[in-house]
Amino acid sequence: MKLMRVGPRGREKPALLDASGVVRDLSAHIDDIAGPALEDAALDRLRAVDPESLRALAADSRIGPCVGNVGKFICIGLNYADHAAESGMSLPDEPVVFFKATSAIMGPNDEVEIPRGSEKTDWEVELGVVIGKDAKYVSEADALGYVAGYCVVNDLSERDFQLHRSGQWVKGKSADTFGPIGPWLVTRDDVPDPQNLGMYLEVNGKRFQDGSTRTMHFSVATVVSHLSQFMSLQPGDIISTGTPPGVGMGQNPEVYLTPGDKIELGIDGLGTQTQNVAAAG
């Protein structure tokens, strides 16, 4: 299934995208694509609903973040060998973990704001993993069973804030609009191999990132299991699993986003995002 949330900010309706590309209203069946609605039993109930019985929503409705009420937005750094190389950093012995503020989350096509004082706002296409049930001390063999589904994430980053403003990376990762997710949450039954997904990102029509989850250093299963050793994971938590090479910081000379730019990114089977870039007000 392709689940989504559509409507004005803060008033999104739960919806699904049917096989014909029609957006269908799910609000008679669930309150939101969030929390308990992401558990296996709840998703099975949605699969049993005939899409034709659901009201069609306007095709031009705003698409919101594909998950609501996100509890944790966890990111994995340096998880592609070639991206670590372009960043001038060594591959880690275990996953590098940092957090992104949930206030950064926005819809996949909403406007990206360059924060005040920024000179190095960068892009990162990433595979997002959405947790579907409580996970604590999970084995790697069982880890994918705790996943509700997958989505596209743009892990926008202000590199100067991230690397030179002291403390953890969170300062450079958490500006408002730095976490577009969606357009869809694609349930795990429709993503048979999360380690074989092509991914790309373009700025103003120029392709900068063109990679695949095949080259992840730590697999999705490894990451979910690893995180569960240090914290419990709950339905609706999002894990952004790292980016392939081609970020702005890795260019020679470096390239960063400026007002008026247009970003497009996507992952096989998970949809695309398009964002216009503007200066923060």
C-alpha cells in the first residue's frame, strides 16, 4: 500500500494512493497515518478495504508528511562508503547516530527555507524507515519485521552549523523545513528488498546524486537492530539511513543551495519530491 496524508498543514487527512493513481480518503477508517495505525494488524485492516469504496480526493491537494505525530526522527551518518570519502571521513565501526528535530518535518513538495545566517545549506536524498511496532533489543534477523514501511527523506543540512558551531550535528540538521518526508509511506510488503533501491537528487535539473541502497555500509536491518539496543523504538518513529555521494559539500568547488533553486529527488517505488528554495523570513 501507498499511504499518505493530504490537506492543509496541521489538518491533513489520512489517505491512500490506489492502483490507478487516485488519492482516496481513509479518514472513515483511521484518524491518521501515525502511531497504532502503523501496527501490522491495523495495516492488515486497511488492506481489506476496497479502495473503490473510498471517496476520491482532489488530485491537486497538498501532500503532507506521510507520517503524523512522529516521536523520534533518528538519522544515520556516513552510511555510504563513497559519501564518507567525499566528506573526508572514515567509515565508522558502528552506525553514527544523531537526531533531527521533529519540527523540521514537512511535506515532500513544501518550500525549503534557507535559515538565517546560512551559507552552506546542502541536500541529501535518503531512504526513510518507519517503525511499525515497539522494538527493544531486536535481533538483526528479526529487525525488518518491526518496519511498517519506507519513504523518501531529504536530510537537508547546514554544513557550517553542523561542523563548526560546536556540539552535535543536530544544529545543522534541524532548521524548519529541513525534513521533507513522503510523498508516500510504502508498506514493507511492497518493498521486498530495501537494499536494492535506486535513488537520485537533482538541483535545477542537474543530477548530483545517483546511487543505490545496495552500497549502504550498514543495512536497514542492522540499523534497526543497533538502535534498539540503545533506545526503544515506537510506531511512527522515522530512521533516515544515510545518503550516497553527490552532496554539495563534496563538489569541487563546493555547491550549496540558494533562493530560487529547485530540488527534485526520488527513490525507486517510493515516489519523488520537488522543493523550491527560499530565504527564511
